[in-house]
Amino acid sequence: MGTMSVEVPEIDQLLAMTSPARYGDELPDEGGRGGALHLSSVLPAISSAIGHPIPTAIHADPKRLQEALGLPDARSAVVVLVDGLGYWNINMRLGHSPYLRSLMADGVNQRPIATCMPSTTVAAMSTFGTGTCPGLTGMTGYTQLNPDNGEICQLISFKNAPAPLKLQQQPTIFERLAEQDVRVTSSGLPKFAFSALTQAALRGSDYISNDDPRRRIMTAAKAANTPGLTYVYLRDADKIGHNYGWDSDKWIGTYERIDAQLSLLRRSVPKNTLIVIVADHGMITADPEACIDIASEPQLMWGVANVGGEPRCVMLYGEDGEDGENPEDIAARWRDVLGERAQVRTRRQAIEEGVYGPVDERVKSMIGDVVVSAAGSTTIVDSRTQAEKAMHLPSVHGSLTYMESDIPCLIDVA
């Protein structure tokens, strides 16, 4: 494998829309995305690498995923998920990250893998944690319709949402490994130990809480002395990206600290430990001039009862009953108004295209009747329900651009 660095395309190429990734164990066809090279493959592949292969509803052959991703066998593995640190975000800032730069020089790491659609934390975390897809986990967006009460619920805090185990019924890889008496350790912030999102997407590990970031890394490294799997979640790149922009100095400082944490992990784990670094999604810089407020475009609201999703991937729920409109008509109006600024799919179209992977019957009504993926640097907001800050985040994610949906799967062996 060569040690050339990755060539970063022009930003307009990175903001082009990808075709939605496929789910399965195959390598993608030329020009295709996903299959074995997908966030859903990572934990099944690692389970195979540590000698306890866990197949899932999407992935029948963990060994094949291990080979496709290029993971060596290991007694002990540490997987780190860095929230918001997309493949291109890393490669556009490599000068600030000596450790990641050294990994990126290795040919095996010079290919991005795909995250799910929408490219957002709740959908991606549950896809990652279960080795499946949003169509099976029922976690299809930052906010979505709760069929139990007909209202919009939020899936980070689970405000107004079904109970985590009622919503997300797929077993997690952590649970399945623990059932086989494999050690599974999470090292993280106390506030996430029993959070709704952890229960839904990442339940089943022995969770060790530490407030101090250095201590979290050292705890993970120490856990790796025993065969099994260790999970570390680093959230600051996403948090700082949303608050200040991923192209801000503050983000660079955060990125440098993350690189130092990852380097510390690499130096502290026992020899021969497998380290895999992934993300849930990338990030783009929003263009304030390209913000569409649906509250000020009356024709966009015709026939729409509820709006869910997020600024880069909006889900529209039609009015029920006699007055209910055909989703095709709502979609046609949105296409007319938005033109090139978005891709508009009806739920039926999205499901037929495999955007969410296979979709359980119970999950269908959670997905919008119409799903709108923003193109370029466009954001779509609703000033009737959203706070000023939420409508004007400097950096965002959720759509299908390369920048948002290409994620790292970086492999290192101590």
C-alpha cells in the first residue's frame, strides 16, 4: 500500500450529493457506496476480529466485513467514535493532527466509509450500536413523529418519545457480546452512562464514568488489558462545530486536543491492541444566505401537519383524515419551490430506494411522508417552532453530501 496522502477534492465536489449507501456484506460496486464499507459494519467486523462474530439483521457475515475493512485479528479492541469528525473534515485539517496524519498515510485508511441517511447522531449511533439501519432501529432523525401520541419527539433527550427500549428493539452488539461472556467496557462522561440515547443505541456494556478526559482515555487503555471490546465516545468536535463552526479556531483547538487524546490512547494500550477510529457523520459550513424558512413560504406548508428531522434533512408529516393530501402533491410543491437546493423523496420512494435500509412495519409511520435532503450549503428551518440559535447553527449535518456522509474508519495496532 502506498503512503501518499489523500487528495482533497474541491469543496463543490465535496458538497455534491452522493447516492444513498446500500446495506449488506458486499463491497460496493464501482461508484456505489456502503455495503461492507458502512458504519453499520464496524462493530460486527470488530466482533469477528476479536473472535466472537456477531451477525445482525443486516450483516450475516461478520468475517467478510472484517476482511473488507482490513481489520487484523486481535484479543482486545478499542473502538473510538468521534462525533462529527467526518473523513473530509480530518483531511482538510491534517496539519493540526500529527497522530491522525500518521494513520492517514497508511493505504488501508485512505478510503472513507459511509454513514447512514440521515447523517445525524441519533440515526448513526443506533446504526453503529446495533449493526443495522434506521429502518430497523426506528431512530430516523433528530426529531420524528411519535406514533403513540401523534406528536414530534426528540431523540437525544427522548423528550416526548417512546421509552428507549420500546423504540429501539434491535439487540446491540454490546449486549450480544456480553451474553457470550465477552468483556465490553465503555469509558465516558457520567451524564451519558444511563442516558436515553445510550440505552437505546449502546446498551449492554460495563460503563465506567469519569469527568476528566485524560482519565477516560487511561481507563479505556487499562480495560484493554483484558481480552474483549472497549468503547470510547468523544463528543467535542460536534459540539464545538455546531456552536462555533467547524472552520473556527475553536474547532481547530478541539481537534488538536482530540488528536492528542487518540495519541495518548495509542501509547497507553497494551501491545497488539486493535484500535479503530470512526465518526457518526461529517460537518459542513452552513450558508446563512441559503437558509429557507418554511414559515415564510406558505405553499411549503400546505397539507403539512408536522415537521421533523433537522435543518439538513427535513421530514414532513401530512395531515390525516379526509383533508389529508397525497404526499406526491406535497413533494411536487417542494420540488417546485426548492429546485436544485434539495432532493425531495416521498416515504415510499425513500423506502424503495433503500435509503433507510430494510424498514420494519412499525417504523414506517415514524418516517416523514416526505423527506427533504438539503443540497449544497442550504438549510431548511421553521421559525414557528425553532429557537433562533437552532436555526442559525454555523455548521450542520444530516444530508447526503460527501462531506457529511463520508466518515473515517481508521485502523491502528499498538
